[in-house]
Amino acid sequence: MAVIEFINRPNKSPKSLKKVIEYILNPKKTKEQLIWGKDCNGDNAFIEMMAIKKSYGKETGRQYVHFVQSFAPYDRITPKIAYEIGKELCERFKDYQVVMATHIDRNHIHNHFVINSVNFETGYKWRQNPKELQEVKDYSDKICRKYGLIIIPKVNIGNYIKNGEYRSISKEASWKYELYLAVTNCIKTSTSKDEFIKNMEKLKYKVDWQENRKYITFTTPSGKKCRNKKLYPPENFTKEMIEKRLSLNKQFANKRELENAMYFLIEAINSICKEPDNHSKQYPLMTLEGQALKEKIIEESKGKGLDWNTKEGQWEI
């Protein structure tokens, strides 16, 4: 999960631009290989951004746009991946200079972005409005989805994420993410609806799965409820999709049982047919030898999931 937070602070002097760039490039917070400049050099971003402002006579007024892209700790994201996601997000700001740095000094990795307020092609200034801000957040979600990160549902939080809202959203998404992991793993290890529900109950989750209802309702150990349509991606957790995956699991389980049975049969035959010196050459069997081998294998196979159908003369699972 990644949350976008726009930092709305007064920044009407070139000094403020220089200060914020120095802050995000602080070597105590990031590393050289985690710094990226779009249409500018990261180490020389302040000078290059000021050059654009001077060329259009836009040295006064708002100097920059600053926002943070924060990743939840449970995403287990690496600095390198966060850096790559940040670079892709920079491409959203066409014709604007951007300097970005991945910070690794906190328990959650986060990217800082500083955008020159002046467009280097048109000379126009960045127009910060609710639509533009939401488009940035949506673009961030799109990139995160590509990297397999959990996307939180949209919430009505206005233009900015206020103090403490990131923590509350992260906390809420955490239990949903734990539920997602529980459901995903139980789907992988179950071969029927009943077995799936039992496996979920072993993890202290309750499952309300009724045929006459469209959605499945999960209840967490702490009592929080969540429908399957809230798990991401929702198309993977519909009733039909879960039942299909459970059915496939059953087919593969039967196939594994057959493979195990055939393996036992081959091993049994090889163990009898080997020469005294343990070479693997097999003797051609005469009728009586074949019958004796059959009787021996039948005896050894008892209790191992194999039965010999004497009417049809073949192994059954």
C-alpha cells in the first residue's frame, strides 16, 4: 500500500526551494543510488530549477510542489523497488523538473518528490487543484498495482492527507491485508468449500458463505467484518473464482495420489526384478513369474492406497 501526502507549506522564496531539496537529499536519510532527477540533475536540481524560473521571469510566488509517497511496513518493499516506483511516478509530471529521493531512515520506506512549480515548455505554473491531486494518487495506485502492492479503497479525505490519517489508514489496511493473506493461503491448501471454511476457522476467522447470498463475509479474530469483494483484486475472490480454484486443487491432489501410486508400483517391480548385484537391468517375466510378482505386489501394497481389480486387471486408486 502506498499513500500520497502533499505537504502544503509556504514556499514563496528561492531559499525555501533550496532548503527542501537539501532536506530530501540528506545522506542521513537516503543514499546516492536512491536519488533521481527528471529533466534535471539531482545534485544540481536547485540551480537548474532556478534557471527555468529566471528564463520565464517566474522567480517569485510559489516555488515548488512537495509530496511524499509512503509505503506500509507490511508491504515488505525494498528500497530499490520503492525507488523504481518513484521514478515511474515522476514521469506523470510531463514538462516539469522533478527531484526524487527514497528515504530509508524510518520503519516505513517513503519517497520524497519536489517539483519545480514552473513548466519548462510553457512557462506556466503548476495549477494545484483537487482533480490534479487525485490524478496523482490514482497514478500512484496504478504503478503500485503493477508491482503487486495492496491498494486501499478510496476514502473521502479532501485535497490533503492530514496529520495522523496515514497512520489510521495504514492500521485499517493492515487487518485487511492479514485477512487477504489468510484467504489466499487457505484457498491454496483447500480442495473444497467445507475444507476452506475449516482452514479459515483454524486461523480464528469466521466465514459466512451462503448459497443464496452474492458475497462471502469474513469476520476477523478481532471481530471486524469484510466481504470478499473488498479483497484485491476483487475478481480473484468471487464465489465462482474461489470454487474454481478449489476444484482445480482437488484435481491436482488426485493427480498427485495417482503419481505416488504409480511411483510405488514402479519401485516395487524394480526391487523384485533387479539382479543380485543391484544393477537396474530387468528380467523379462514368464507367466508364472508374472503371477508371483503380481501377488507379491498386492501384498506389499496393502494400506498404501492401491487395490488390484482382478476383473479388469488394472490398478485402481
